[in-house]
Amino acid sequence: MIDAKTEQVSPAWIEGIDPRLEVLSAAPLVLQTPVGLLAGQRITDKEFLFVRNCQDLDEALTMDAMPLDGWEIELDGLIRPGRVLVHAEELRGMDQVEIEMVLQCSGNGRSRFAGIPGTPWGIGGVGNVRFRGVPLPAVLERHGVEIDPEVRYVTAEGKDLPTGLEKPDFEHSLPVADVLDRSFIALALNGEPIPAVHGGPVRLITPGFFGTMQVKWLTRLRFETAESANFYHATEYRVPHARLDPGAKFRFTMENSRPTWAIRVMSYILAPEPGAALESGDVTFSGVAYNDGSACLEAVLVSFDRGESWQSAEFESPESPYAWYQWSLQAELKPGVHEIWSRAVDTLGRSQPIDGSIYWNPNGYEWNGVFKTELAVE
């Protein structure tokens, strides 16, 4: 189906995806979730979950599950023995873990930065899901894999292929300590086999990291002493160490920048939706907040006077440190136009900056400014 408004393929052609998802790119496929579909959901249903592909896998442009049988994952690099093939079907019979976690594109919120090219994400590149799979250390133990003490990174590759001759293949490196601590090879999403478009039949999952590091269609893990020099890891999905003035030119190197690894503390107001027309009186506000899981959230604060004062919202802590917190607050609004702000704070003292553009970067990643929405009250 062609959407005349975007002149791109509509997601309605993928059966099982809600047709209200917004098409940001047809090839590779990028779909954004409207705010209204996230509101009130603790677990984001697969039909509402955003899709972010850097490279498409033709047979994976479906919500059906791809066969697990016959799928192989290669382990190589500085390990003994030097190369191991893991047959994905063997993972079915191994002990598995299930983790509730935020899945967020590192470009989510990019449109709030000034002058950034690339996919114009609003806030719909995020969801809260459950992945289930086999911890990577258990897979290594089953195959008698020993990792050389010099290994510092694990680089993951998927089955997707470059979109053209000028583009390299897609891969990412992660610190080996984090991988051995919490990475797992996921087989299920929200209790069902992972839909192909969401990375099945197997996907590398590392809770607390941005979505680009949760490599889809996993086929290979390399154990190495250095980060990958691949374009997507060494240049594209990175942010500078030093703050830049908006519009500044910057040439990425391994020394002057870091990968988009850990999710930053963030909150959203999901209801009432932005632009909603309301009647004066008591209004219930609700939303979600989260971080990288390394500390609990301490507070979710809401302001009705552009940061002059803040009120504490009520929230319940999820069982998983990597999941989002659902919060709510009731306030009386008088007639007029109101700008409502939300801000999360964790026990490490990390919070959202009032002006998220202070972290401007030429790739437009990791936006986590105070969330602001405008409402008209009659």
C-alpha cells in the first residue's frame, strides 16, 4: 500500500502491524509508534512496537516468525577452540531467562535537536517489552568456550546485508564485561517467538543498552581486543566526549567519541496526548520514565509553570530494573494554554536537562531533555 502523505510504503502491507504506525522510511523499514498507542500500556504489544532497520533482510519483512531450525550462530576470535558453531534449535532445551526492558532507538527524539539530518524521530522509537532467551555464558559453557583474558569487546553481526555498494555491513561492539554479565540470545518477545521484523528467530539482547546494540538476526559473535572499526560502530552510532555548539563540524574517531551504549534517564507524558483539548478542572496526567537500569528512579517530577516549581508524581517500581516506570499525577487546570513538563531523577543523581540541546551532536543521538507538551484548556 502507498501512503500518499509520505509517498512511501505503508506499514499496513505487513500484516500484524497496526496501520497507525508512522512510516519514517520505507527502505530500510523504519516505523514510529504514535503516542496514543503507548499510553496506558505497561508492555508494548508487538503490533504497536516501533521498527528500526539500518539494513533490511528481505525474508524478515513480516510479523511471522522465521524458523529456528537450521539457523547458526558462529563464535570466533580470541577463544578456545578458535571457532564454534551454535545451532539455534539447541537453545530451546536450555534454561532461559525473561527480562522486562525498555527497547529504545538511540535516535529517539532526534527532531528536537536543531539542524540534524537523518530519520526524523519524534518520541515513538521506544517501547517496553519482555525478551526471553538463553544467557550467553550458558551457551559458552555448553560448548566449552574459553575466552582469552585479552578480550575486551564482543562484536555482533546479523544476517542483514548492506543496502548498496557504498554501505558496509552492520555490526556493533559491546564491552565483554557487560555481555558476560547480562547479554542473552533471545528467542521470544512478549511470550511468543520473535517476529522476523523485530529480529527473530534470534536476537542478541543486552538490557539497559540502546536498541541499535540489540543486534537483529544474530549470526556471529567475535571476541576481540578492540572495538569494531565498522562505519556503524566507529562513526555512525557515536556521540562526542566534549560538548559541541549546535551546527559544529566534527570528525568522529575512537578517541574523541563513545558508542551509544547505555540508555539515558528519560520521562514522557503520554496522556493527555500533545495538543489535546481539555475542559477546566481536575486532569489526570500519566506517562512513563526509565534509565539504563544501573540505579532505581528516585522521583518523577511534573511542572505546570515551566520549571519554577515541581510536583512529585506517584509511581510503582517495576520488578525489572530495565523496565519503565508508569507514573501518574492529578492537577487542576484553569482555562488557557498550558505547557506541562516532566523530569525523571534516579538515585545516582542523574536527571534530564531542562534544555536537552546542550547535548547537541551531529548524529542527533541520546536526546533526553525535559519532556514538554502543550495543552489547551477550555
